[in-house]
Amino acid sequence: MSRTLLNEWNALQSHALDMQETSISRLFDKNPERFDKFHVAHNGLLLDYSKTRASEETMHKLLDLARACDLEIWRDNMFKGVHINNTEDRPVLHTALRMPESEELMADGINIIPQIHDVLARIKILSDDIRKNKKYTHIVNLGIGGSDLGPKMVCEALKTFSDREIKLYFVSNVDSSDLAETLRKIEPEKTLFLITSKSFTTQETMANAHSARKWLREKLEYEDVSEHFIAVSANTDEAQNFGIAPDKIYPMWDWVGGRYSLWSAVGLPISIALGFENFRKLLDGAHDMDMHFLQAPLEKNMPILFGLIGIWHRNFQNHNAVTIAAYDESLKALTSYLQQLDMESNGKQVDRQGNPLDYDSGPIIFGKPGTNGQHAYFQSIHQGTSIIPCEFIAALNSQQPMGNHHDLLLSNMIGQAKALMDGKEDDDPHKMFTGNRPSVTILTDELDPYHLGMLLALYEHKIFVQGIIWNINSFDQWGVQLGKVLAKHVLDNMESETPDTQNLDSSTISLINCVKKSSVS
């Protein structure tokens, strides 16, 4: 049944009309202590959603919608290992990767916690050995999508915790420049390549892996360079066919999607760079948020409230984008990570039953860190014709304090949020700000492994909440496949002397010919 047929959905639509003349500033005028009721805090993480055009009645109605959509049942089923990924008939158990060793979780009749911790133990042994002996001081991760964005983001965010003698590189693009520029920086005899691919057939990753191996053989002047490769994959046969020994293959599982996999062996670069203890703290922070999401009442549940505010903005305020403004240079890779996490999960046009949606699903996600964003696109955020909700993120304590830099940083963030809300009257229309532009602020005591784990799990669960409200499967990504299939057909035509142009349009054929001639003339 379409969500638009629910009484709770229609009640929110009527309520949204009633709220049209209400500004965020006026809500504060009516209740100067509004922050008290419109924020939630948990273990050093705070979510302030008071600067949104949502009243107490709004929140009650949103929670009614969540209950009508059986959100709590879906949440509980996810944690239990029920096959909520219906299009692939799989459980969704990235949360299991963070569970303590003492727990038990059955997936398809098997307790998966021991195998998770067996892999964690192997990760610890390998990362401890690399960090202690320094046989390898150049670590190159070859992966793309979830096999790249998550670990790269975490390693960047927590760089101050890393061993600076170990140089870490991430190569994802099939564009040869990405790999070539990395190869310029590394010493072959001191290099370890991590090939991270669930299928071990990903075109971009395997092209880079084969080129990296060829480069190593040329530089080291011997054929067997297998000791310089580790595989992270669910396809052990393909990894062994590449020449990687079984004891150097770290498994992935079908019940973890790529964009949710940094907590698994995909996080091997994190453990090498930061040390296993910090990797474990990252997992523990995420598990803390998992338990909060699972146990806290809806009215005080941070991921649920965060997700519902997004539903209010997307479906009842008609805002089609969200900007991520992380006021922390360490989080400069966060937006790219969240783009995949959110847009690959909830960028769907049909519901779980395959019916076309008659309401909007996932928003466009974009952003830049801190004050850089202010000098890039905030003009449009403040005075553009589209209202774009902003998610501000900051740590109260700097990883690398220097003078009054952190006060300047945080004062900019807080000032921007207030300016978006209040606006400014001016006789000159060019200098007038309409205000009434919503934002959410997330604060953490400090950006350390534990609190970063909490933050990332918060976003994972926010996206889950929204997927349930929209009645979509947030855990498949069929939209990624069509372009890959057509790319292979195009490549075959580029390499063939007798191309098969059937079903190709004149533009595609002409572009292929340009490539063949290496000329636009």
C-alpha cells in the first residue's frame, strides 16, 4: 500500500499546510526554551534539530507515521538477521560486525559472531605485525565505492591517531592517472597492495590490481610478487586465481553491503594506519549507537528523530537536497562517503513490492568542509530560490589545537545556522535574507575513534529509518549495474575491428569512433 494512503501521511500533509505561515524564528519566540525539547544527547554526541520548522505537533505526527510504518518491527528484524533485503533475499547485518564476542546472532541457522571475531583477530595480527616490523611502509588500497570511500574517510578523519611512518594510499579510479600518480610515490620493495573487492571481478579494481602487479614485477625484476598482495573478498576462488594465497585472503559476507562494510576486513587499512585498538574503539562507538537505536524510546531516539526530520523536509516541505557542512578539516572526505551511503541506499523509484513511488525518496547529498563551503556555495544556501536544509557537524575539542582557530571555526558554524534561520531585513533587496532556512547541528565532545563510530552509525540508522518510511529496500543498488553492462558493450566495440552497432544510437557510435581515432575531428 502506498504511504500516501496512510491516515498518518495525510495528517502530516494537512499539518504542513497549517505550518506554512510559521517561521522557525517564531517557534523560538513562542518557546524560548525550545532547544530543551528539540535536542537529544547520548554519550558525548548531541543532535540539535530545534532550527527546523517543526513543532511539537509535527514531531508527534512524524512519530505516528513511524509507528504506522512498523519502524520498530523493521528495526528489530534487521538486528535479528531477518532477510529484510528482499530483492536479494539476504539479511542486513553490518551491525553484527560491531557486536562483542560474547554475543550470539544466528543468520540462516549459523552463529556468525565467532567468524566475525576470527577475522578481527586476523586483522589484529596483520596490522600489529606491519606496524611493529615496518616490512611494509607503503600500503595501497585498491578498491572502489564502499571498498574505498569508508576506510579512506575514516583514515583521513583520524589521521592524528595514525603511525606517520606508514604511508597509506587509496586508488579507486580506473583512470590510469590515479594509479600512476600513486606509483610515483611508493617504494616497490616496501609496498603492500590491498585488493578490496567483494566479487573480485570489479572492473576498475581488477584493472588497477593487474597494472600494480605488472609494475611490481618490472621494478623488482622477479615474477612471484604474491607476498606484496592481500585480498579482501567474498570470492576466494577468484582471489586465488589472481595468485593470492588462502591465508592472505580476508573474507567478506553477503549479508554486508559494500557501503556498510568499513567495519569488516574492508577496514584493514584503518587498523594498519591507526592501530587495532583504535579500530576496535571505532567498532565500539558504532555498537554504542546501535544499542541506543535499538533500545531508546522513539521520542528520545537519535537516529529515529534525525531520520524523521529528513522525512519532514523531503516529503512535506519539498526540499530535494541536503548539504553536509562538517566544520572539521579531518572530515573532508565525509560528504563523499555519505553521498554513497545515502544516495545508493535510498535513491529508489519503486517500493519493496516493485510499485512506482508516488512520493519523493532520497534527497541529493552534497557539501564541503566548514568555512570552505561558506566561500563556495553558501550564497545559494542563504539567498537561492531553493531551500536546502543544512546538517552542521563539529567537535567541541580540536584534534590539533592552535591559537584561537577552533573558536573561529565553531563561531562560524553557529553563526551560519542562526543566519539561515533568522535572515535579515534590508531596504536593498540584494542584501536581504529571507531566513527560515532549516538546519540540524550535530556536536561531539571530540573527534576520536569512538565518537566517529557513533556518528557514522547514526547516519547509517537515519538512512534506514527513512528507507522504512518510504517503503523501499535501502540495501540493494541495481541502479549501479546498467551502466556497467553498457560500458562492456562499448568497450567491445572499441576493441573490435568489426563492431556490433546494433541498438547503438548515432551519438554513441560517433563517440566510440572519436575514441578509436583518438581525435574529435
